[in-house]
Amino acid sequence: MIVTVLSGGRLVIPAELRKKCHLLPGTQVIIVDYGGVLAIVPAMKDPIKQGRGMLKDLPSLTADLLEERARERERDGARLKRLDG
């Protein structure tokens, strides 16, 4: 869908998209620049509250980090043994 930039940098978002994305008058949005590609994202009213639980079904990054650190300790221990040996 093509939208024209008006004077003063204003954009008119077509009614169909406003309805689909629940953009009501006064809704705040964030313009994100992805390397020259702009995205219009509705701003969260309470990002902490709305973000809770978003990552609950993903693997634990803490567990991955602890496993990686354990592997590093093993490698470091093996190197020290070779140097001492």
C-alpha cells in the first residue's frame, strides 16, 4: 500500500489499516528504522506489564550460559594439564 508523505512530514494511514491495527486517534506509535526500512509499531502503554511472559516458552538463556561456562572451564583445565604435563 502506498502512502504519501504530506507537508510537515505527516502520513495518513488508510482506515483499513488503522482498524486492523487498532490505531485510534491519540494512539502513540514508534517509528523504527531497520536500515532504511521504516516500521510503524504501536507503543506499549506499560511495556513491563505487557512484556511479561513473552519469552516463557523459549529455552533458558541462563541454562545455556551456565553450560557454556562449564565447557570453557573443562577446556581451560585440559590446556593447563597439557602445559603442566
